[in-house]
Amino acid sequence: MEKVDLAFLLLAILPILLAITLSEAACGYMARYCGDRTAETMGRLSLNPAKYIDIIGTIIVPIFTLIVLQGFFMVGWAKPVPIDPRNFKDPRKGERLVAIAGPLANLLMCVCWTIVVIISNWVPEYFQEPMALMGELGVLFNAVFCFFSLLPIPPQPGARFVNSFLSPRASMQYLKLEPYGSWILIFMIISGLMSPILRPFINLIISMMSFLINLF
């Protein structure tokens, strides 16, 4: 990863915003598909990223952690979409689909940013390098958010996905971890444990996207 400087940060802003906000929007649309129209009735269901921006969680924290961790990893969050699982036509299936919607949206955005990198070969030369770098950052950030979200540690979406398969008794025991989940994640990030866990999956996505880029 290149050294984090002002130019890097400026190119990183759009990929960061889209990675965080559109994955949240995907959860809202999936919830509506599963029968919960809470976000829609509250006017919170939209593909407009501005609807989900939280100044601290969507901008300040991601950029701060991006600088501190030298570009490999970041944390961030968007304004959560209001969801009421009681409205799901099938509660367990609804919980499962909503949990996986965000990470799948991030994977889709990896593909979209890969296309941006490919298109950069045909734009005027002055724009080629910054456009390609922005696309590469989009792939990286979305891969990070995808697999970070999939960690089976409450309150991560990955934990909700796992929980949807558990029996009521097992679920009750599993969710006892939730009050400590955020602290566990923070410890893993600060201690450096997070990097070796996520890096193989992130490198796999980057390798697949690089393969597509090299075809053109």
C-alpha cells in the first residue's frame, strides 16, 4: 500500500463513502424484500449515500484509522437503516438475508471498482493514474469491509448470519458475547491480530480483480 498522503486521502474519500453507505442501503432494501418496510415508511430507504453519512463514523473515523494503519485497514460505520425483524415474512431467513446483504454489496462494488480501473486505460493520460488508484482503493476498501463484516463476532453481520442457523438455546448463549464484541474487535485491530485473519481473504479478492484487469 502506498504511503498515506493528502492526494491519497482525496482519492480515498469516494470509495470509503460508497463502501460504507451502499452496504447499509443494501441491508435496507433486503429488509424490504423480506417484508419489513420500516425504513421506507420513515423515508430512510434510498440509494443516495448522503442519507447514510454519519460525520464521525463515515468520514472522521475511517480516515483516521486509514492514516494510523497506513492504508491496509480501517473501521467505519453509517447511519443504521431502521429494521424491525418482527415484520419479516420468515424471521430466520430474513435475518440471514439482511445480514449477508451488506457484504455482498461490498463484493459487487469490488467488481464495479475493477471496471473503473479497466476504463482508466482509455481516458486521457492525465487522469489515468488517479482514476486507476481510486479504483484500486475501491477494491481494497470494499474487500476489507466485506470480510470485516463477516467476522462471526456480535454485533457484526457475520454473527447475525451465524445466529440465524442456531437453535433458540444456542442463540441465547452466542449472543451473550455481544456486550464484549466491540471491545474484542478493537483489541484485534490494535494488537495486529486482525490483519493476519483478514489478509488472505482480501488478497484473494485483489488477486481475482487483478486477473480481470490483466485481461484487458
